[in-house]
Amino acid sequence: MSLHRSLKTKPIALNEHRNVLTRAERIEHLIQLNRFRPDEDSPIGLAKVANRNTAKKKKAAAKEAETEAATEPKTESKGSS
């Protein structure tokens, strides 16, 4: 029997953005923010960590800059021959 196409895993799925972080990832993020001390704090009951996907914002900003460059009037200097 074959697998339905929606149930098949793709290698691309590993690179997609995840909203939920593992405990180890949350601890790493909190250590970088100086909100977790491994010697003193418990890894149980960690603070929430926002995991935002910022790649889309960069693409949108680049696209916006590209459209602005296209709408600017171009001035060409004509040299005398």
C-alpha cells in the first residue's frame, strides 16, 4: 500500500520556519538574552520565547526598494560627439 501524498515528508520541511522551539533551543535563546542562568534557574517552567520569521521582511524590503528604484526618473547625460 502506498502513502498518501499529504503524509509524505519532504526534505524542505526541515528548513521551514517553526513557531515552537525545543527546550534546548529556548534555553539557548534565553541565555543570549541574559534571562536564564544555567547554574541558578530551573529548565522547567521557562519563559515564553517569541520565534519570529524575519526572512519575509527582508524580501519585502528588497522588493520595495526595487520598485522605488524603478519608479525614479532616470537622467541620462548626453555627451557631445
